[in-house]
Amino acid sequence: MRKMLLTTMTVSLVGLWACAPATTDAPPPPVVSAPAIDGPADSAPAQKLTLGFAQVGAESDWRKANTESIKAEAEKRGHELKFSDAQQKQENQIKAIRSFIAQGVDVIAFAPVVETGWDAVLAEAKAANIPVILSDRTINTQDETLYTAFVGSDFREEGRRAGKWLAEKTNGEASILELQGTPGSAPANERKAGFAEAIADFPNMKIVKSQTGEFTRAMGKEVMEAFLKTPEGQGATALYAHNDDMAIGAIQAIEAAGKKPGQDIVIVSVDGVKDAFLAIQEGKLNCTVECNPLLGPPIFDLAEKLVAGEQVPKITYSEEGVFDESNYADVINDRKY
Ligand code: AHR
């Protein structure tokens, strides 16, 4: 980590949470506060709280690190965590949220598996006066009062960074395969849109095949195998994967097809997990756009403030970097997940 941005400014709604080297020149969002990346709690909490967390599942290394961060932070601060794993199903998350309401938790946090379909259950939480924190993924709603705060990444910006990096790397010429995340999820929708925006100025950059790999290694491999059997797949020069796990699965498929990942096919993905850094070191992955999973500290910072009756920013973004062969060595040894 080259620098830590610790500036505090009085801007209203948007916060900026953690820092890593940013190699993009995209303007950063306005800043409210920026504690350190694994931001320790200042002191023992004034009040012990109970937080219900409805997690998406365990589909990727990113998700596992995210779960671990939330569990570890609850334990460190002495709070009670009621944790539910929805196994990728929205109905399971809705059930978990209803159960948290029935149990009268102080705060509910959840990572919405998809963007739509939350209004009814969130209205129930609001009626019960339980504040809701959206963790990592946003929702689509006409009523922004149904949740209190969002903490996580700017997924559209991640997509833009991936597209911009690929345009520079390929001099604006690429036949691109795209592995999308879970259909209907905020990271799949936004990373796709941001990437499309970034390559729109390059007429010789085209997405020739695009399909979901569900954010998993196994599906990334399976879909890439299928891509490589098609004429578009055989002629492809680049791969954009919405997460590292799918890229790593795809690397296996590319090697099995007798091609060299990272050379015959330039690969850019999103997350910045340890295995992606190792793949960059081996020359098989070319770039990973960071998405910070360590959301335990900011979630409990928000929850403590809410329970204490304090105001919190509506949006808190993590600050994240872009890593390729030029700078991966700066962080590979420190990356724990
Ligand atoms: O919502 C964040 C995304 O969900 C991560 O990029 C991906 O790996 C995951 O499972």
C-alpha cells in the first residue's frame, strides 16, 4: 500500500472508506472520512449491539474474505452477530431479514443477491424501526428511505477501470469475451455497464461473446470451455471477467485448449484476491481491478453510530486500486485473502 488517504472533509452524503494504490486517473468521489483499511475500533463500544447479517453465499474468495471480515469484527468489538448464508437465493435472504426483525435485532445488514424485489421486506424493517445497512451491493428502489446506509464499492467505476486498462493494453483493438457475474446483481449490471462505457470510444474493441459464469471458478471454466469451441471464442484476443474466480477458472480452460492465458488472450478481472496476484506473478492474468471485501470495520462503525443515535453518511465507498505486472509486487505479500 503506497499511501493512506486520511483526509477528512465536510461533504454531505458520500463517504470514502479504505485506501489502496489507485493507478487510475478517475476522479475520486467526495470524502467524508477515511479510517485505515482494517480500521480498528477506537475503543470498546459504548453499547453492545446485535446485528443480523444476511450474506449472499460463499461463491468466491472475495465473498469468503467478506464473511470473515464481518465475523472477526463482531468478535473483536464484542457485539452479537446473527449470521445467515442465503446460498445465492433471494428468498433465503428475505426469510433471514424477517427472522432478524422478529428477533428484534438493533441493526440489519445484508448483501443483496440481486438488485430488485426488496421493497416489501425493507418496509417491514422500517416499520419495526430497525436501520438497514446495504453491504457491498446496492438495490433498485423508488424509496431510498427503505435503507439507512450503503457501504461498499463503486462497481461501475470498477468496470470503467477494467475497460480503460484493456484499451491501453491493446491499443484499442480487441475481440473480447465477457464472463458476467450473477444475473441481476449490482456488480454484474454495473461492471458490465462501466466496461461498455470505457470501450465505447474504441470502434475496434468489441465484445464478441458474453455469458454469466455466476461469479464461480467452476462456471468460469465451464463457460470459457464453451466459448473456446465457437468461432468467436477461437478468434478472441481478450477476456473480461467480472471477478477473479471466474478468470482463474477460465485460465484453466484456456490452457486446456492449448493456448497461453495472459499472452494469446489478455485477461482483466475484478476483485484483487490473492490468487489473482499469484496468477499475475505467473503471467497468466494481466490485470485485476481491486474490490475491497474487508467491510466488517465500516459496517460496525456505522452500526455503532446508528445505535448511539448519530447521523451516518448515506453512501460510503471504498477506495481501491488497479494492479497489473507493473505494481502487483507492491502488495502481493501483504494480501491475506
Ligand atoms: O459483490 C461483490 C462481488 O460478489 C465480488 O466481486 C464477487 O467475487 C462476489 O462474489
